[in-house]
Amino acid sequence: MIEFIKAHDFTQSQRLFHGRGHAYPNLSHVNVDWLEPVILITLYQEVETQWLAEQVEALRKLSDKCQSIQVQYRCRKFAPCELLWGEEITHLHAFEHGLKYHISLGKAQNSGLFLDMRNGREWVKQRSEKRCVLNLFSYTCAFSVAAIAGGASKVVNIDMSKSSLTKGRENHRLNKQDLTLVKFEGVDIFKSYGRLKKHGPYQLLISDPPSFQKGSVDIERDYKKIIRRLPDLMSENGDVLLCLNSPDLDEAFLLNEVANECPDCVFQYKLDAPEVYKEAEQGKGLKCLYFVYKPTV
């Protein structure tokens, strides 16, 4: 695996190796991330102890900043983490484009920041100046942090998980941002359009939903419900960033949903994931499509 990891400067948090894209034979069960000062190996199936030890020996030589190498077993119940080398580090800050984000290891399946969305956060930062921003499925509010850093006049974060929104507040505080410009709504998006509309209209909307959450979200069924509400939420010529993580749904799915439910949203281009997210089959990885809302009436 180590031979596929290109040289990195290790100044920013990033994925070092993306096996889940199935582009590397016999390594589709492995990802490796850099979250200074930790290298985190994520395994989606069990591996031999000797193979794992060999990877640790090679990985720890990549950077003198590395103080800990850990493994998360996504193939095991509750996705536990285990220390393989160095110090036991469970809380740290991810660094990206001059911003910081709280990271927790070993507490949950996800650490607090999705590294594949790095280009999306920078895009939002560059397009947020003096704009009212709606961040749907906000998780720990990383898009919101980027938007405020880009000069947004207001950001409204929507997520059913109030604990995630609490972490979002902490991320804003970590970056010494003005919380009077940020709203946090712990509500069900599909039942709370009145609350969403109250804070609008919006000049920028980001929708980055989970593919499936039992009892709340099935995005193949539900994305159309969000898209058909865009005319109630958006300002004329407002930017809309629609994201999709499901490997079973491609860009055509999103384009068709928009064409059917909100034809006044005009497709502009797609945002690419960082280069390391190599995919053997096009359309399986992260999809981020940019539209502009241009009402015809």
C-alpha cells in the first residue's frame, strides 16, 4: 500500500490513500488519513496482523510530525479504534485552508470532518461574501465555518443531531468566528420548511445529505422533496450545491431530479474531489453538482 502514497507536505489534513475507490487491486478495504499528528488507518474488512504491522512501520516514516498511528475497524461492531504505534491521542484539530476543526477519534464511526469534501468547503468559502447561506444536513458545520471565513452575512445550519450542532458551535469558536452570524436549527428538514424559509431567502444553499439513515432519510426517495422546495428558499441567481455520497446513485440521478422538480435550477459544473480519491468506476464516489437558480417567471 505504501508505494501508492504520493509525497505530501503534511501541512493540511488529508487522505493519504483511498482504497475504497477500488482503483488498487486487493486494497479496496483500506483508507489512510492524515490528521496531524495522527495517521489513521480505516479497515472495512479484517487483515493479517503481520500485514498491518508492516504498514505501520512504513507509514511512521512518512513524516516527523507523526506521533500516533491508529486503526479504526469499520468491519467491527461500533467501529472501534486501536492504537498501533506512538501516543494515545483521541482529540485533535484538523487543519485545512487556514481553518481548524475539532476531531474525535474512537468515539464514533465518523471523526467530525469528511476529508473528501475539502474542495467543496473551499468553493463555499470563495462564494460566500455578503451572502445568506443555508447549510442542510450540516453535521459539525464545516461548510458553515468555511462560509463565515469567506465573509457570509448569515449562515443557517440544519441537522437533526443536536450533538452535531453543538460540535458545530465549537468549530466556530475554535476559529474565533462571530456566532451572532450563525443559526443552529436541530430539526427534521422534511418537516420544518417553515423554519428554513423564515431565515431566507438564501443566496447560497448547500445540501450534503447522508445516503440513508433508518427512520429519517432515504436519499433516493427523499432528494426530490428538497429540490422541489428550492423556489421557496432561494434568491434569484442564487447558488445551489447539491451533493451525493451514494455509490449506487450517479450524477444523472441528481440531474434528472433537478430537471423534474426544479427546472429553474440551471446546471453549471461539477466539483471534483481531491485527486487522491481515485475511483475505478466513474460515478461511484462523491458527487457535487453546482446549479444556479434562475426563475423564468
